[in-house]
Amino acid sequence: MTASVTITPPGHPLTGRVTPPGSKSITNRALLLAALAKGTSRLTGALKSKDTKLMAAALRQMGVVVDEPDETSFIVTSAGFLAAPKEPLMLGNAGTATRFLTAAVALVDGVVVVDGDEAMRKRPIGPLVTALKSLGIVASAPTGCPPVMVEGRGHFGSGRVEIDGGLSSQYVSALLMAAPFGEGPIEVALTGKDLDARGYVDLTVAAMRAFGAEVSQADATTWRIEPRKYIATDFVIEPDASAATYLWAAEALTGGSIDLGVPMDAFTQPDAEAAKFIRMFPYMPAVIDGSQMQDAVPTLAALAAFNATPVRFVGIANLRVKECDRITAMATELSRVRAGLAHEEGDDLVVSSDAQLAGQTLPAQIHTYEDHRIAMSMALVGLKVGGIAILEPDCVGKTYPGYWDALRSLGVRVA
């Protein structure tokens, strides 16, 4: 493990070609859907990172053959069902894998334990467990967080299931992807008025349809899924929009030109919404609603440190239950660079902004909280401020193992 890396401001515009990794969100959806489809599916453009490897390993535990012929492909061969694993599924701090599999293991004939590391054991999963129980599935999570015990029965029941998606859209996606295994049609309906990152549910539905599912939307908060099994297919995964935000921000900060091979407006993932605000730099608006692009908020917050005027990020309360409390983390770490550079007001993050930071040397050891997004976002500050050291830099392997090499390829000294 690398203890730290120090970023040396390049002092010139960053130019070159960088290919972002495949989308983590889409890769983990596609892996699960391919595992539930009878036959062989070829997934190309995929992300190979800690999170997707944990998903693949869990699927192998349940009898699915997952081959990796190259660095961006999975070949998934399945009998069309999941077998009961002999051991608990250990999923580290992979939120998508944990939430998606908590619903999917209800399709197993037997008892399954879904668990993770100490950080995952602090991340809520109660609303999903409650929804499963409403379908007659025996499930329990005594602490409201993993580990979760699910007594699978080989199908997903039928009828209507209600879920509060205000805390995480992953709960909704988990139910949707398991629903084609119902004994009859299943309706998934939202309770409450908010849905965290609705765009990710749209990604889920699109991927389900690509694998042959029949999904219709009765209204803005209700989906109907027919009992029609998935079909093995070849599926192309687009580059990761969350990863792209770091490169877009690096381009904006240095006045450079970085070719990602994909135009800003070609991404379908919710975090691509951040491109609109990155284009505005250094005149980003006074208030940015991050509710539908939450993984991009740390990127925008780092960029806001150099904006012409302060920026308040609202609608981001759910950032408190990600890999770490990202609101507190960004406020704390930005303020290590310059006291008072950012602070919390309720669940808002306020970045004071200081265009005069650029060109200064302000030595700071940035704590990453084992959170890849804190590490990658705070590294952007090091493009303009000297002395920025990122602790535990290997945590970027969760979603973007090649991040430091990507910066080096653009002429940034990372040592």
C-alpha cells in the first residue's frame, strides 16, 4: 500500500488523450443481469475495479461462470438462476453490489448472508429489507445495516412493493432487477416525495430492457415488471461519467484540452450533469443542487475552491451515508488547504472560494477516509496549489485504478 502521493502543480494547460474506465454503475448492473440470464453474455467496455471484482466474485460463489478475457471485458455464463453460496457474500464497501445482491439472493433456494467491511456495516439497508419482507421474503438486518440474512425461495413473489427511495436509489434498482422473477407481475412504487438520483433508476431500466425484461411505467413513481426472464446478450458499457468529471475539472482548472474520446453530452449517466457547471467555471452559480449527481459533488466542490464567487451545494444530505460522510470530509479537507475554505451548514456544503489560491504553496496532508472520491477530488486542488499530499491514494482502486497514471500521462508529477 502506498502511504501518500504528492501532486506537483503542472504550471501548464493539461492536454492529451485519456480513456476513462467503464461505468461502475452500469458494469455492476450488467454483471447481475447477465448472471440472471440463461446462456452466455459478453460485456465489453467494462470497469475492472475493486467494486466490480467483488460483484463478480459473489456471482461466482453462486454458481455463475465469470471469465475475464481482457482488461475491459467479462464473459458471463449462467444457467439462469443463482445457487446458494456455501459462505456469506463478502462485498467490502461496494454499495451497488451489496444493495443489488440483497434483493437478488431472494431468488436463491436457501439462506444467504450478504455482508461487507466495517464501513459497509454502517451504511443503511433497512428500507430495502422492509420492502423485501412486504413481498413475503424472510429477511433481517438487526442493525439496519449489513449483514443481511435473506431466506431465498427461488422466486420474487408477486403484487405491489413500496419502497422509500429518498435514502438511496439503489434500493429501487435492486427491487426492479429482481422483479422479473416474480410469480406474477410486480409493481415497484415509491413512497415519499424524493428519489435519490432518479437517473440511476433510468440506467437500471435501460439495462433490464437490453437483457429482455418487460418494464413499463404506470406513473412517475410506479414501475410494472412482467414475469419474463432475462435473455443472455452482448452488452456495451459506456465510460464512467463520474470518472470523467475529474478529467473535465482538470481541463477547466488548467485551461487545457483533454480528449476523452466521448463528448461531454454523450453520457447517459446522471453525474454527466456536472459538465454543465464545469463549463461555467470560474463563474459557477452561487447555488448548485447536487441531488441528482451526488458522486460528482466532491469534484465540483474542489473546483469551487477556485471559483470567482462562493458556491453552496444543496440537496446532498445523502452524501453523509456514502463510503464516508462526504459533506464533512470535503469541508474538513478543503479547510486543511486554507482555514475556512469550506464549511457545513446543516446538510449543505459551502465552499468560500478563493481564486488567489492558485499558484500558492500550502502544504497539506489530505485524509481520504478510504474514499476514492475524496482522494480523486482533492487531487484536483493539487493541480493549482503546491504541497498537496493525498494519503492512502490506493483507495482510488475502488472505481478508477488508473487515476494516478492518467494524471501522469497528462504531464502531472505524482510522486
